[in-house]
Amino acid sequence: MNTGRIQTSIAVTLLSLSFTVHSEELRARAIFEEKCVLCHGYEGKGDGRMQKLLDPPPSNFHISELSLDSMVEIITNGGESVGRSISMPPWSSELTELEIEMVANYVFGLRNH
Ligand code: HEC
């Protein structure tokens, strides 16, 4: 057994794992900036430029109590599909399932920040 080699390979695995997580977060942030800030605002506080035109207003993710699954649902199919505002568009034709999962994780992670 070569413990040095095992340690190195563990280190490499952890490094590439953290790189994957980090790059997913960057990708999610890029999607958010491109498609969501207009309504939800740069910090996800529901204060984007469209805010004044929308009633109900865009959600503030920092105080959201929605589960991650429900977020995926509303992002995928839009507000209307879950009995909420039609102003929240469906994204399934714009984003892949993986992208929706990533951006849902991103906005879910904003709460309590
Ligand atoms: C045209 C404006 C608009 C855009 C663009 C938009 N949203 Fe929304 N979103 C809304 C509105 C308005 C609501 C609140 C709906 C309601 O309360 O009935 C909402 C609600 C949500 C909710 C539910 C949160 C909660 O706590 O109830 C999530 C999650 C969400 N949006 C994610 C996103 C994501 C992710 C994007 C970008 C891919 C996005 N939205 C783009 C307007 C928008």
C-alpha cells in the first residue's frame, strides 16, 4: 500500500469535486443574471426593474419558505401551473432540467443570507 499515492488521489478527487460544485454555482449565477434579475433583482430580493409593474411582486428569495422541489416545479412550469401569478414565466423551453435544478439550488441557497 502506498499511502502517499492514496492521499494524493484523495486530494485530487476532493479538488475536482469542489471545482465541479464551484463551477455549477457560477453557471447558476450566470443563468440567474441573464434570466431572473429583471424581476427578482440582482440579489434576489424581488426588487428587479419589473417589480413596480407586477402584482403580486416577484418573490424575495431571502425570505422564501418554498421547498426546493416546489421551486423546481414553479421554475419549470411557471406560476400559473401552480395557481400563482402568470408573471412568473415557465422556463422548461429555455433551460434544461439540469440548469433548472442548478438555478433552483442557487435561489434556494439565498434564504437567510
Ligand atoms: C417577468 C418576471 C419574472 C421573471 C423574469 C422571473 N420571475 Fe420568478 N417570479 C415572478 C413573480 C411575479 C413571482 C411571484 C408569483 C406569485 O407570488 O404568484 C415569482 C416567483 C418565483 C418563485 C417562487 C418563490 C416563492 O418563494 O414563492 C421562484 C422559485 C422563482 N420565481 C424563480 C425564478 C427564476 C429562477 C427565474 C429565472 C430563471 C425567474 N423566477 C424569473 C416573476 C418573474
